[in-house]
Amino acid sequence: MHHAFEVDESWMREEGASTAEWLTERPSPSRILQRDECLYCMGAAAEGVHEVVTGVLKSVVVHPDGREQVVGFHVPGDIVGYDALVQSTRSCSVVALDTAGVRSLPPVCLGRQGAETAALADIVTGLFRDLQRLTDQIYLERATTRQRVAAFLLHQARDLARQGCSERELVLPMNRRDLACFLGLAPETLCRALSVLRRRRLIGVERNVIHIRDSAGLQAEAAGNE
Amino acid sequence: MHHAFEVDESWMREEGASTAEWLTERPSPSRILQRDECLYCMGAAAEGVHEVVTGVLKSVVVHPDGREQVVGFHVPGDIVGYDALVQSTRSCSVVALDTAGVRSLPPVCLGRQGAETAALADIVTGLFRDLQRLTDQIYLERATTRQRVAAFLLHQARDLARQGCSERELVLPMNRRDLACFLGLAPETLCRALSVLRRRRLIGVERNVIHIRDSAGLQAEAAGNE
DNA sequence: CGACAAATTGAGTGTTTTCAACGATCGTGG
DNA sequence: CCACGATCGTTGAAAACACTCAATTTGTCG
């Protein structure tokens, strides 16, 4: 498979004002979650929408055959729980990867006339962002392992840089298993890909800390130019 | 030509007529598209949201390298063009697979106060449905070829049944290449998978007409029980 | 230190892709 | 009406790729 796709801004999450905005002022969490604690569980009654304030969470879907799929990771500023707006039960579980803080957003009733249109606009924007992210992810699903991993690392670095962290020294908040599950790989395959990138001097790997040594090389890798 | 199985000749009706006997009355299209004609193109100015009235369209993302990804198919009743609500340029192209009719929906301004909340609610619902469909698709991406194909056929059958067509005799509106692209497979792989399902007596394949002979067997196949 | 889990590496297996060839279908023009 | 070419669909064989299973190393915590 030789998908030579560019890693340009287009597949990154929608940028925008939310970036600088939450850097400066961040609301205080109304609830603190411990590691592996559920914000809510699949199948439970859906009540309300939440914003991630600190920490990282994952959305997990458990399929009838028992396989679990990590649908996405959520960093501060992200909104989770849209399903509450449309249906009565949760369609996925949201779990804290580590200690994390979230806050509840004011309830919005879709059916009622005169509902807060501003809130609805935010929701539409957030949903659309998720939609694009999923589309991008589907494209990544069809790339080779190394492309996927390289693209993910660049994406992550970009994300962290926006939050003021170094863009060369990125700390993965999730373990290999979760990351592999998210990327749709076997943990061993992910590990091998990281090893290859390390051997090629593109990155340094120190457990959960990835050091990006050759950003351009990584982009070439993500684009399929080997 | 010898039919290896009973073929209901009703599918001989022209393509757009697959939805001819719709239960409720449907709005009249404001625009007719010919085969391979673009409703709108990726990168173009995004203006307005459309509803599919007749025929089938596909959403296509063309990547910098020229490769194209079929993001989804749209049947009558579907809404396309949500990106106009959020951004100024189209993020994908929408192309008619065959003659198709669409109508423009009344414009909705996200920012304005007192906007039509009913319309917004519809939009949120539609977006959320797309989101779930993409989540399902990502799950399918990680399944084997036969699972993917079986699941797609069942999904398609269910869709058509909702429109009053036979749920055993389904007409694929897209060619193998588009379908393979949508499923993330090589056309040859898709073809082989169909042949396997046919050899197992789960389906009959006659060009673009798929006859579902063993729905339960197909479901087992889709679930991974072989 | 020792036990346990996570991460890494190796070898073998299975699936999908690629490349190539062939048959069928359809539209066009002679 | 038929021949022709173009496209699509199908099948075969070989290669590339990721997965599974197993063993080893590394890191963490009691």
C-alpha cells in the first residue's frame, strides 16, 4: 500500500479561537476523575454534555463480539457527550487515562423553541470537527503502519505545541495498548514501527516520551516517501 | 444469460426509480445532476445545504497525491453539505453516481440570534447520525474483508428495505471500484470476497444485483463467526 | 530483591495487495 | 447488424504486510 498523502493542516483538528482562548483562561472542573474512572458508560442514561478541563480521556466502544475500540482521545478544550442531545443512552464510554478534570455544560434542549442558539452553534461546530477528525482517521486507517504512526506523532506534537509544550519532546498520555487500539494495530506492530523510526534516527523513544529528531523525515514517512 | 438464481426483474426499472414508490410524498428537486456531475467540488466556496431527492451521490475527498477516498454514499432523504455551516470552503466533492435530483434547503445562519431552532435541531441530528456512521465504519476498517463486505450488504439491505424495496434483492448503485474505495479495499479483493460469499451460498451475484440468500449466515459472517 | 506488568524482539502464519491476464458488457461507428 | 474498442468485473500467482504466538528485556511497585 503506497498512499502518498501529504500531512498538511487539513487533517489536523480544526484550529480556531479555542486554541488561544483556553490557554489563557480555563474554567474550573466540576468533577475530578481518577485513572480508569468512567465519566459515563456505554448504555447508561445520557445526561448532559461535558468539557474536558485537564487531563486526557478516551472514548471506548465495546462491540457485541467483545472487541473494544478506542474511538478517540479527548484533551482539554474538547467537548464530549454529544449523544445526550440526540438519544437517551450513551453510545460509548468515556474513561480517564489518568487524573482528569471535566465540567458540565449548561443543558441544551434541542426540541424547545427559543433554545440558546449560541450553544447550538457551538455544538454544531464541535460535531463537525469530530466528523472531520473521523474522516481523517479513516484515511489513516488505510495507510501503512509507519505512515499511521508517523502521522499520529506529528499530530500529537502539533497538539501539544499549541498548549505551550515543546514540540520536540512529546509525552504520550496513553500506554502502548491503548494507542495501538486507537491506531488499529497490534501492540507489537506499533512497537516495531516505533523501533524502525528510532533506528532511522527520526525519533528517540524513552518509554512514554517520544523525542522528535527529524520532523521533516517524519513528514516524509507519513507521506509514504521512504 | 443463465441466471444461477431467481431474479426479480423489478430492478430493471431505471436506476433513479429504485425509490419510485416512496411512502410519503417527496419534495421536487430544484436541480438535476447527470452521471458524474458535481453537486459541488472540494475547495469551492461552500454555499448552502442540500437534500438528496432521487438517485445516489458519493462524497469524495481527493488527496494531494491524486488518490481519492470515497467518504460516503448519499441516498434520498440524506442531507449533504454541512460544511457550509461551519467553514467557507467545501471539504469534499459530492458527485452523482447516476442521474440524481437534489433540492436546496433554506439557509441557516449559525451565528444569528433567534435562528430557526427547529432547523438547527435537524442539523444536529443529521450530524450526529453521520458521526455514528463514521464510527461504525472505523470499526469496519479493522475487520476482515469478508466481515466488511457482509456488513455493508446487510446495512445496504436494511437501508433499501426502509424505502420499501425488497430486502433480499438489492441493487448496488455504485460500481466495484467506488465500493472498494469506500470499503478501503482493492477492487480485486472486494470481488474475491463476493465470490467467496457466493460460493458459500450466502448471496447471489449478478453484476450490480446482489441477492441475499442467507441473511443469518451473512450476519454470522459480519460478526466474524465463520 | 522478587513478582508482576508493560514493552520489545523474533519466527512463522495468514491475509491482502499487486501485477497480469481473461471474459463480459456496452456504446460507437462502419 | 456486426466489428471494434473501452471499461468493468473476475480470476490466478507471487510478494508484501501485519498478525499471532512465544521468548526476552525493561520498568514498577510491594
